[in-house]
Amino acid sequence: MDNIKAVGSNPTPYILVDRLRTRAAIRRQISTRTSVKEGKPDRLADLLDEAAQKIEDLEKEIDMYTS
């Protein structure tokens, strides 16, 4: 898989999206985090998810214009 090789240097948008979402999920599962202990939202994890969604939306828009 060529995309996997790209992770270290210049990840494709789809791999970056996966990495952002994975990192957000990991943050939400760390039991020592204050937000997890208190059951509050993790603002940074939410921001990572939001960034991933924006990248996906922009990729779809680009595909729409290039197809």
C-alpha cells in the first residue's frame, strides 16, 4: 500500500483524516485526563474531529470540480 509509506513524510488527506480521528478517540479514552474523569467533552479531541470532517468536506468539493 503506497499510502502507508506516505504517513511519515507527506500523508494523503485520507490518511491524515484517519490519524486525526484516531488521536481524538485515544484522547477520549485516557482515564487520567480531567475531562474523562469529570465526564466533560474534550475540546481538543472535538477540534481534531472537526478538522478531519473539514478535510473530508473539502476533498469532496475538490472531487466535484475535478470530475
